[in-house]
Amino acid sequence: MNVWLVSREYAGIAEAGGVKNVARSLSESLARKGHSVTLFIPLYACTDIDTVQHFECIWHEPVFVNCAGKNVTVTFCHGSLNGVSIVFVSQRQFAEKKAVYVYTQEEEKLNPQNRHGTGHRDALELNVIFQKAVVEYGDTCAAEEAPDIIHCQDATSALVPVFLNFKKQLSPLSREFYQKTKCVVTIHNAGPGYHHNFDSLQTASNLTALPVSLLEKGLVGQSVEPFLLASDCAILTTVSPQYAEEILSSKTETAGLGEALSKKGSKIRGITNGIDFDNYDPRDTSKSHLPFAFFPERKELEGKYKCRSFLLENYGREDSVLMPGVQKFGCLELSQGEDQPVFIVYHGRLVRQKGISVLIEVSRHLLQNNFPVRIVCVGQGEGELEDSLATLSREFRGRFLYFKGYDRSLARLCTASADFSLFPSFFEPCGLEDFISQIYGTIPVANATGGLCKILDEETGFLFSPCTPQKLIEILEPLIRIKTAAPDIFLPMIAFAAQHTRTVYNWDRVASSYEKIYEEAMTLSC
């Protein structure tokens, strides 16, 4: 099967959110299964091509796309990585961007209007140019090059099937690209702020040049939704069966998108993401990026606790020196004669969706009531939430540590050093950090929502509901007491969780589910 995967981000090349991991892991798994796989991704100023093989800067004929009433010239570069062919979509607006979706501090220094951490002002225009370029590229393909499937990752590429289908209907084109190619669109997050929707019909019409009569089919209130338009000409999937059900039943926040899809009778297939265990393998420090090796599946955790000592010694002290891009608030101290405290970690984005308000209240309760815990948080996001965590570090000096920013090795070290990891997300499409916790012998405690329901309650972790501070406290307090009284009591759970994650959620197995979706898509008439 010839599969094109379309994504604004890809691990190791241009990184932003969780989409990058899915895009790369799925592409490489499909390639290992013998499929021809081509990734389409923009060429940004931040693109890392160091690991890309056989990179060619001038490759393929240019194409011309219409966006916002302008004819835009797009060229293509080419390379390969681990069996995946890569087509870089090259255009000036992408080449100026130093991050995938948001402005960097450097860009803010050059232009104060480009506020660090805010989305690109021309984001919708970028999406349209990218998606149209993929379709125009397909229009140049010889019959043997035309893909069987175009798999679009998230809302930034969800209009590809719409543009393709519109060109197909516009005239009786005989090209193989239009006759055989089918589309799959994966919803990675249907929450508010992730739709990349147009604020009005006029905006959508001006940017896309699609007829208003077509765009009206994507209306939710005043907004035009790419996912809703795609549902007419592509199979929709999302990243866990539970999240698919929550979207269509309006049990999660979608700003009206879920209701509109349900009213339309749209189906969403849920396929739970996998994880590349080999990239995290705690037995191999060159892969885990941890200072010591250990193997939770065999209950061999000596290296895990050496990692904790390393964290305390190198990053927990008041005077610790950190890597660039990370700020430290607070420190971790152990009182003389104190029994080994229970270590709790949160690593993730600091946004409302992740339940940070719950995390803050629970942390304050545990620390004010002198529970034998140390709490470590790693992440960045909304300024108010960052400030709240920094305040906790001052209030509870020596017992609460906050790292603002991101460094892969540090984030993994914090997760591997902990006994429990917290996931109080109000909604969560799939989740990757719970996988990483389990691989590193850290027990996840999570709200029973979306993809977090892949945690087997009381077998690979603990689930709670509703997502309130009181309920999380009700779960955590006895866990802390049990862990303190009997430090090895959770060893069987740790071993089973690590083994379960490695075997059940490996990407080759997950890719087989996508193969079935592709086969189904190829039978569609649209």
C-alpha cells in the first residue's frame, strides 16, 4: 500500500505536541510492514535535518496554490529517515517560523508583536498553503506514484480531503490521484483551541477559495470546522476508543464540534496510540537518557532509586545549575532521620485541560498536612499556572520543586525518580506520559477520562472520578500510607504495568489497526 502521511510536526524533525510522536512512530511502523510511506511536512526555520538522509534542497517541480486571493509558489525538498520518504513543503512563510505553532523569544525580540508563546498570526494561511500544496503535488504524480491513502494528522491537515474532493468534482479528471486516493483524518484533540477553525464563512472563503455552499456544511455557530468538512469525504479516527465515544456523546469539551458530528451521523473510529518502548528502554541509558539502568518488568529497581538520588544531588539543591531553557523554583531536602518519603511527579503542559488547578489544591493539602511526600512538577504553559507552582515552591521549601521549561533528560529523570505520577486531566484524548511512567516503574494515578482509561484500575495504576481535588485526595492519602508502611507492596503492579505497556501498546501492533482502517477507506465511493 502507498501511504502519504501529512503532518505539521514529526519527532526528530520539527517538534511541538504529541502529534509528532504518533506521526513518526506510525510512519516507521508502516514502513517496517512493507508499505511505501511518504511524510509531507513544512520546512521551517526550526526544522532539524541533521538525521535526514539524502537531503535534496531542489527536488520536484514547483506548484502554485491560491490562498487569500494570492498565487503562492511552493517548492519541495526531499530526504528519507528510517525507511520513510520525506517531502518538505518549502515556502517563505514557513521558512520564517522558528517554532512549529508559536512565536519564540527570539522572534519577540525581533518584533514585539510576535509575543513569545502565542500562535502565529498567519496560522490559518499556513495551514491552507500546506494542505493545498500536498494536493497540487498529488496532481503532478504519475499513475504509479499516486497514493492509496492520505492520512492527515489533526486539524492542520484535515482539509486535504476537502481540497482533493473539490478538485475531483470540479471536472472529470482522469488522473489516478483523484480516482483511487482515499483519505483518513485523525483527531488528536477536539478540545477548544485545537480545531484550527475559521472564525466565519467569509474568512474561510477568502483563505481557501472554496465555495460558500461547501463551507456552510462545516458551520458550528459562526465558525467553519475543518473536521466537520472532512467527515463528508474521509474516515475520521481519534486516538482512543473512549475519546471517540466522549466526542460524539458530548462527554468532553469540543466547543460544539462533537454535537455537530453526532447530529450529522458521523462515525469516529478510536485507535489507542502506542509507544516506542525502544526509545525509552530503562535497561539502556543511551536510549532512556537516564543516568542509571533498571528493569521494572523484573522488579529490578535499584537503578531507579539511584536516579532519584541523582536528581536530589544534581537538581534538588538550592544552588543547582540547570541546562539552558529551564528555570528551577524551590528545592528538595530530606530531614535527618526521616523515613524515605513518597515521591510524586507531574510532567506535562500547564494548561487548564490538564487539571493543574486540581494538582495545585491537592499538593497544598498534602504538604500543609505534613504527609511524607516530595512533589516535583515539570512543565510550562499558562503564566498564571506557572506562577502558582512557583508560589508553592516558596511556601513549601524543600518539599515542592518546580522546573519551568523542558529538557528531555530532566523530564524523564523526574518521572523515573517518582513513586506515583499524577494525571488529573479534565479531558485527555490519549496520553503518552502515563505510558512513560509505567515503563519507568512509576504508578500513574489518573482521572478516568479519554485515553487515560487505558490504565487498568488497580492493575497498572489507579483511576478516579469525578476529577475533583477531594476525590484525588481520597485516592492518594491511602496510597501514601500504604507505600510508607510497606515500600515493596506495589512491586507486582509495577512489573505488570511495565510489561503490559511494552507488549500491548507497541506501535507495530497499533499500525495493524490502521491497516484495517485504510482497507476500509479504499472501499469508499467518495
